[in-house]
Amino acid sequence: MRVNARFEGEAEQQLNYLAEATGLGVSEVLRTSVQHYYEQMRAQRVGLTHFAAFVGKGRSGRSDVAGHYKARLAEGWSAKHQGRTPAVHESDPVSFAAGAPAAKGGA
């Protein structure tokens, strides 16, 4: 394919810089640039496709996950941090999930 393109201003400077820095001709710089951009886009799309294959595929056995996710998170946090006193800036995850304000000043 033959391409006729106009480069002006900053794009022209960038193209000239790449040609000088690599020792390649302008056409080869453009071919290499297109190849690099193509590979970058393909890798990004493949990554997203790979990720999308897992979205919504979990089978927890619970039918209420979407409606009760805060309570489920609180259960997980409580189990993970059992016996640990939260830092001053942390909320009590169980109270937060239940909709009550965090307890102040300890038990």
C-alpha cells in the first residue's frame, strides 16, 4: 500500500528525530511505528478479552451476592482481621456494613 501523509510542526520534528536517532529512513520509521502501535493495541485488546472471560463467571453458590456485597465484605474483613484493633481512621467493617455508625472509644 502506498501512503501519502503530511507531517507538520511537532509531528514533523518527532519524525525527523526518530529518523536521525535510529539511522532509518522516514518510510522505515513509519513502518516500525505502525508495527509498534499495532502490537501495543493487540496486547491491550487481548488482555481485556482475557479479563472479560472471567467477569461474572464465579459460582459462589450464593444468589444474593450483588444485593448483600457490603455484608459479605464485612464478613471477610472480620475473619481476616479478627482480634486486631482498627487504626483510628478505619471504620468498624461490621457496623459499617450493617448501616450503623462505627463504635467510638472501644467496647
